Amino acid sequence: AQRDAALAQARAGLLTEARLAAARQQRLVDRTHSLLQAMASAPAVKDAGLGLCPAFMKSMLEGYPGYVLLGLATPDGRLGCRAPQDGPDVNLGDQAFVRAALAGDAFAMGDYQAAQGAQRPMLSFGTPVYRPDGTLAGVAVAALDATALGRALAPDAAHEGLALALTDRRGVLLAAQPGSGAAAPVAPVVLGRAVPDA
């Protein structure tokens, strides 16, 4: 009976920690949605012809640590206005989240990918941007550094040995917080790999 009570208490603790981790992840997604809404409603983005978009994106990126890239993808997918501005030309037209936003989804999430050039893992999000006359200007894009997902996943120290992982809809590992102590996994955690049975 004492063992059963201890197991029930451990299960309850694990469930609580999983719910807290999910809530932390949801806050990150909600923050990204708010950021994209702010970008999509900004005159500098809605009317890129004003020439203010690059400075606006740079300012936004400086104010939102944890993001790898902010930008505006044109309807053909070209990422013209972006921060950071260095790097090769990028076309996101083949990305499902961009296609979904162009099709009218108010908020679309992409899949795991390595950041162009930096090879940092990221998860991208998008929302449609409309010009003042109501025509589609493109998609506001925010790429969240996957290490931010890992930090938000971090369990409390009270649950030593607890390991948590976050996968995308394809079962690809986005973030992991390996446990500490005796129950810690021996194999290294490799982001971007498919997790069996995820």
C-alpha cells in the first residue's frame, strides 16, 4: 500500500510537471502570435513601399530575444524585408506555414528546421499581412530559436531525474530537457531527429 501511494504521488508529480511545461510552451507560442500581430499591423510592414520595414524589423528583433529571424515574406515567398539582413536570399514559398498563412490562416506554425547559414534549430510561425487597401502584402514571419523552447521546457529542480521532450507534429525533436541524477539518459540529445513513437 505504501509503494502504491508513492507511485501515485510520483505520477501526480510528473503529470503536474508536464502540465507546467505545456503551459510554458503555450506562453511562448502566444507571445509569438502577439509579436506577429504587432508586425502585421505596423504601417512599416503593411506598406513596405515606405522603406521603413528593414529598420522596423531590426528594432523588433532587438526587443525580442530568443528569435532567430523576423521578416516579411512576399506572396511569392521571397523574404525581402528581414532582420538580420545579412545572409543569402531566402525564399519561403515552399514552407507549409507560409502557404497556410497566404491561404488565410490567421496564425500558422512551421516544422523544425535549421536556420539559414547559422545552422541553429528553429521553429517558424507566420500570419498574413494586408496592405492598407486590403490586398495581401505577404506573410509576417517569426523564427523562434529552439533553445528558447528548451529553456521553457526546463523542469523544476524539485523533480530530479525528470526528462521532458517536445516534438513537432511529425515527431521531430524540437527541444529536450534531459533529467539529472541517476535517471538521466546516457545517449546525447540530438535536436531535429525523429523520435520513435512520438
